Amino acid sequence: MEILLLERLAPEAQAWLQARHRVALRPELAEDPGELRRQVYNVQALVLPRKVVVTRELLDFAPVLRAIARLHVGTENTDLEACRDHRVRVVQGTHAHVRSNAEYLLASLLLLMRRGIGAAFKGERDAPPLVGRELHGSVIGIIGLAPSAHALALMLNALGARLVGYDPAVHHTASVWKRLHIEPMGLQDVLARADAVSVQVLYASRFQGFLNDKVLAHCKPGQLWVATTRSRIFEPHAFAQALKDGRIDAAMLDGAESGFAGRGTPLADLPNLYLTPRIGSLTQESRQRASWYVAQRLHETLTTPRSTGYDTILSGPAPLDSQPAPLTGPGPIE
């Protein structure tokens, strides 16, 4: 066995890979860590779902392993240092989900502005009509210039919104602000002016609790918030208080960590906090892009001698609008 799949790829990409390598599909191993360790001894590449954690112990059971691939983005469940020590390449379709996440943020903004649509989805046909708000002419705050923010900015500009933004790692004179038609300003000014805020910060541990009492004190009353970043960026007590006192009218977050709003936490049972289970990246199109990227990179890795340097850590970007490779070959390698 060359490649062990614990998660299915898009059918065309999986068939393309199976035509070139010995591939086994064993999704049940994701629920059985002991059996997984026994099965990886002769495996050269693994495709893993989010819930399977890559540890140094697992890698010790896989002496010929050359690559670990995931369709999703994020390295919190992968020991990158251990992968480097074992010379195992880490492959992710980093940009395959940019557009789907941007569309999730846009859809969330629209749903929060027109919550009567959500009432209809819940079957509340006799609910009193709710007065909504329009995106056109609204001021939208963009916090963080992760790739999804670039796609979102283009969508919001086309819909007539005015954009203001802040990123702790991007200087206000950087050309990217002008290119995206976002007016850069300090974080306090963004929160004071925005009717709604979209958060897509590229998370690092130093940003834990970044959105705290001091920051949220500047929120324009009645603000709407949407986010696809790690929920650890929110300080729970401060965020809960802002949701309760009207500074934040409603918020929708995708992929909050376990326990973020669980029983006994400050955010438990707040009626204006909506959480979705990492669905921002779940579209047919993004899965196809990620699958083709993973398939091509695994083929590239297994057909290249280790001495060329392909055994390094790599979370490779796929183009935002990349097309599937033809079934007759791996397609261009970016």
C-alpha cells in the first residue's frame, strides 16, 4: 500500500490517484488509533480527516511515511516538529477554501441583517415580520487580511458596502488596502464606525483573548459580527457582555473550539450568538479543489526522490480558482 485514505477525495481526483498508485480507503481507522498505528507501517502517504491527530508516537509507527495530507486547513492537530524530524511532508490545500469561506462570511452578514429569512427557515410562518438592514451603504469592518478577506472585500465592494479595516501584521501604508478598496485605520476606529464586522485573522497564540473588554468597549451599538477565525481570539467574558448589553446585536461564528459556549461558560445559551460547525469550507467546489491539490501533491511527492527536498514541511497553496487537473495527467505544478 502506498497511500492510505482515511477520508475520501472527490471521486475524479481519487480515481486519478488510484490509477497511478496503490490506494486503500479505510475511513473506519479514524475511530481506531490502535489499528491505525498497526496499518501505517508500510504506508508512504496518509490522507487524514480533521479529528485524527498526528503525534510523534504515530509517526514512529510509520518508518516509510513521506507525506501527510488533509483537505482542511489548520495545523493545530499536527505535530509539525515531529513531521520535520521524520522528514514527512505536510500537504494542505490552503487556498482551496478561500472562496467558500468568503461566501460563508457574506451569507452570514446577510442573514444577520435580514433575520426574517432565518425565521422562515425554522418554519415560523406566522412570526411577525422583522425589519431588516441593507448591506448597500453599510460600513463593514474587516479585521484580518487572511486570504478569505481578499475575496470577501471584492464581493462587498460589488454590493456597495464601504469597507474599513485593520490587520495587526499589515502596515496602513501597504498597497493591499488600496487594491481591496479598504480604508485602513486603527482597530478602535474600525469598531467605532462599522455597522458590521468580519473577523478572519490568521490566528497565532499571541492573539488569544485579543478581542477583550478594552477593544470591545469601542463597538458601535447594534453591531453585527461574523467570523471564521479561531474562537480563542475572543475573550469569552468580554464577548458575552457585549452580546448582552447591545454593543453587539448578534454574532455568527464558524468552527468555535469545543467548550467555547458550552454549559457553564459566559457564552452559554445566548440567543443572539449563532455557532456553525466549520461549514464555511464545506462546498462541493472547495472540496474538489482541495482533493485535486492533495492528489497532485501526493503523486509529486511519491514520484520524487527524497534528496530533492520535497521531504520538507509544506502547506501548499492552491490557486483560488484552480481548475481540476485532467484525468490523463497530474496537470501543472504551481
